[in-house]
Amino acid sequence: MKRAIIGALVGAILVFGWQAVSHMFLHHHDEAYKQIAGQENVIQTLSTLFKEDGQYLVPRSNLNATQEETAKFDEGMKGKPWAIVTYHTTDDSNMAMSAIRSYTTAFLSILLFIGLIGKNHGGFLNIVLKSLGIAIFVFLYVYYNSNIWLQTPWEVIRPELLDLLAAWGLCGIWLGLWLNAKKGRTRR
């Protein structure tokens, strides 16, 4: 268990560290968030329309509509603009708490991964490939599905794929070395 915890602690540093480097220094996420002219006016308008935090699909059919009404609404939307807006009433972001939560999430994910591959995890390459498999699984199920259903643009999901492959690739290399290191050290 101690080996798994140390593996996950260091692996989380690699995954979290890659995310930091990716966002702060490589800037390949910059295209994911476009800036618009008159953003102060836009946010003021949104503030009058949205009264609570949430994600909004605009426009959206009435949730109580019949199937026929929904089909008519959907047909009327063809070729028209629409938006998904994530709205917050106040900016109460806390960088330190976000970093702690992100690192903890990475740690728990890697600990779960170590548990899933088990004691007979295979050799170095096997662990690296399994780790990259996790990255591809997450990308396909979360980000690519978002592209399929919500038409999330490639400039948003492409950097996520790069981050997943790099972070979990680094983690896989570390775990491949760490979990396959000789266990015959003398105990004290």
C-alpha cells in the first residue's frame, strides 16, 4: 500500500505539474476561450437574464413541452444561432483551493489506476500503455462526446487531448519505473 501511495503522490505531481505548465507556459489552451468586443455590455446583459449560477442552453425548448412541440421547436432552430453559457453570479475563484482540489483529484485518480492495474500490472511498457489508455478513454468519453453532442469546437478539445496524453504519459513512465523497481531492498 505504501508503494501505491508514493506512486500516486509522485504521479499526481507529474499530472498536476503538466497541467500547470500547459496552461501557464505553453498556452495551447488560449484559443479555447475567445474574447469578444463589448464584453462588459455582454456580461451586464447576461446578469439581467441569469439569476443563478448554472449552465444555460440558449435557446432551449420548454421542459414541459410535448414531443410534438419539442420537434417543432427543434425544426425551427435549424440554421439559427445557439449558445451554451456557463454563468456565475460572482467571481469567487480561489487559486489555492483550486490547486489543492486539482492535485487531490489527480492523486485519487492515479491511486485508483494503480488499484485497477493490480499487483500483476506487467512490465514498464504495459503500464505506460495502460496509462495512455486511460488518457484516450477520458478524451473519448468526456471531450469527444462533448464535440459530438454539443459541438464543442476542436480548438477546445484538441489541447485537452494533448494534455491528457502528456500528463498520463509522464505518469505512466513514472509508474512503469516505480512499480517495477526491485522490491528487494532491506527493511529497517
